[in-house]
Amino acid sequence: MFGIYLKRELGRRKKAALVIALGLALGIALVITVNSVSAGMTQAQDKVLKSLYGLGTDMTVTKARSAPTGNSSGRPNFEFDAKSNDSDEEQSSDRVMTQGGQALKAALVAKVAGQDGVANAVGALTLNVTKVNGSFTQGKAQSTTGNSQSQGQGGPGGGGNSTAAPQVQGGGASFDVNSYSVAGVDVTDQTLGPLAGMEITSGKTFTAAQTNAKVAVLSKSYAKENKYKVGKTLKISGTKYTVIGIATASSSESTADVYLPLKQAQTLADAKNQVTTIYVKATDSKQIDAVKAAIQKNISGTTVTTSADLADTVSGSLSTASDLATSVGKWLSIAVLAAAFLVAALLTSSAVSRRVREFGTLKALGWPSRRVTRQVVGESMVNGLLGGALGIGLGLAAAYTVTAISPKLTAQLGNTGGGGGMGGGPGGGGPGQQSAQNTMEIALSAPVSPTTIALAVGLAVTGGLIAGAMGGWRASRMRPADALRSVS
């Protein structure tokens, strides 16, 4: 009886049911769209943070670089020999400097790994290599000789030679300066660190046995720019390295040009048993703040940078859009949903008012108030579910449109004061300096998760219940006498 009556009444009031359903659908569609775009923003930020961190890293441990002491300026210097011969001879000089924060003792990696809540920790050494290559051309001294006549000396026709001071002509210097970044990788554990976010597209990666091998993996962009291929030789500060692999960043641009085994990088920089960054993986993502506090307490003088800290350094249109999606979008969704629920409730109540004769007659026939209320709530629930279905369809269409268009957002990657991350640039991390910003373009998507769909269904049911509750309360207060008055 309930189902038959429900079907008949909804069929008679198709227009009113459709209006209520559409109102709920618009609110639910907006919620789905905002949630999916926010999820896309989160994914985009994760890509940015992975480019700074490395895949799977929850935090990094670094140490702020101290000011140079003595006569040291903290800047690279170059010395070239003066050549005594006349031929031009090419000269080359490499300067290898640690980049980022101040070097840490490698023993701290094990100490960090032993802290409560730490699942794994690996060390890495970030270097900057500045190569100056060119030659001097020696100038030549030339004297100008001419004739001059002396009057009163040597009689008529007498003359003499005079020689001017010699002048240096020609000469100069032509040098090319090339700067690139090098990352020393713990080859025994590549699940964390700068190479973790890279995908080998040519050749192979390091093996655990190559802890001190003279081999290198190059980023695709650096290899293409300098015409390196697998099997070629790369020379750094007089040491030759065989290129065994070419890697492409899986999430964004590479944060290093050259990857070497950690021991080889330490040898190049004369930084034996030292690292510049410790990459940390926590056992539980919910305990990251507690792990950070424990490391800072037990290992003094270090700076612990989490993904939340790095997220604050991301600026550009990605940051602006994310703020809008999480703040304006959230409150806009709440306002539209509240309005949709209110409109649905008012329309349902108004429809009940127009059915005075019907409900009064049903009560006169013996229907109790709870049965009348159940009938109205049942109709509202169907309207709510219909609105939910329409809202899910509209929301999926909007999310698909955003993904298909894939608007480009820019993200400018800054650096934290402690020198964390893998910021590039010559001389990065020097005293009072900040690494150069890296600008990335991220394509925005709008993924719709099952949780979002479940939220939409819940909102549809909630909207139906609210509208049904108000309409049912109105219907329950009607009396059979109201039906008679409406007839008369």
C-alpha cells in the first residue's frame, strides 16, 4: 500500500518533485566539484613537494650554514697558470662546493634512524660544480722606429734614428663558465633521497655494490643539453665517471643534474663521512609532528623540515587556487547546500499545504499521524535520492570538464631557512643566500573519489530527511475537520 500510494503521488506531482530534486542536485554537484578540484590541488602540491623532497620522504634533516670564518668568503676561486710560450693553451678548472645546508656527520644518519617513529633514514650530499674552461692569448710587445733630423748635429744631411717606448698589442682571454648540480646518493638504499623520484629511461641505476664506483646517472635534460649518452665519460675535477643511466623525474623537473655514489661525491668535495641532507620516512604519517619534535630535541643544531613546512614555501597560481578551493569553495558549498535544503523543505511544506483535503480525508479514514508523516518523508526521500543522482551526474561532468581542459597552474618553489630541500643554482645555500626559485607548471585535474560519491549520497539523504521532516510535521498537525473546511 505504501509503495503504490507513493508511486501514484509522485507521478501526479512530477513538476514539483523535479524542482525539489534540481535544487538539491545543484548543491550536491557544487560539493562534488569543489571536493574534486581540492583533491586535484592536493595532488598537484604533492608533485611539487616530491620534486623538492624525493619520493616517500616525510621530512628532511639539515643544518643551517654558518658564516665563513677567517679570510674565506664562501665563494669559489679559480687559479690559472701563466704560460711562457706564444701558443694558446686551453686551461680548465673545476670548483666543487657543498650546496644547501652545512655538512653533517654521516653518523647522524644512524642516530636519526634510531629515533622513535622513524621507519628509515638515508643521507645525501648535494654539490655544486662550477667549471671554467678557456685560454689566454698573450699580447706582443711592438716598438715603433722612425727617422728624425737633428739640426746643428752632424752638419748638412745629418740624421739619426729614434726608438719609441714598446707597446703591447693583441692578447686577451676567453673562458666559458658552466655550473651544474651533483647529488651524492646512498646506493644501498635508493627508496629515499634525491634519486627516489626519478625513473631510469635509458641504461640502469646504481647497484648496491657500487658504493665507491666511478659511475654516474644523469638527468635527461642535462644529458640532452650536453650530448651525453649511456657509456660516455663524464669528467669532474679530473676524475672520469662512466654514464650508466639517464633518468627522468616522475613528478617534475629534476632537482640535480648528475647523480653519483655518495662516497664518490664526498671524495670530490673533500667531505669524507659527511652529508648535507638526511631524508626521513616516518612509520606513521599522523605522527610526523611528534617525530620532528623528537629529532629536534635529541639532535641539537639541526633543522627538521616537513612537507607542511615546504608547502608554505610554494607560491604562484597553484597556491592561490588552492586557497580559494579550500576556503571560498568550502563556504560557498555550505551556503549553497543550506539554501538547497531550505528551498526543498519550504517546497515540500508548501506542497503539503495544498494537500489538506487529501491528508484530512486519510485521517478521517483512520490513518494515524505517524503513517501520514511516513508517507510525506518517503516522498521527500525519493526526491532527495533523485536530486542526489542528478547532482552526482552534474558533479562528475564538471570534474571531467576540468580534467579534460587541464588548466595550467604555476608553482614557484622557494626554500626554507635551514637549507632543506634540493634547491638548485650556483652557490646555493651560501651565507645569507637563498637557493634560486624553480618555477614549475602543473596540469590541474579533478579526481572524484568514492568518498566524495558517498558524501553526495549522504547529502541527498540528509536533504530528503530535512524536507520530509518539515513536511511531515505539517501534515501530522492536520485534522479531518481541515479537509471538510477546504471542501466548503
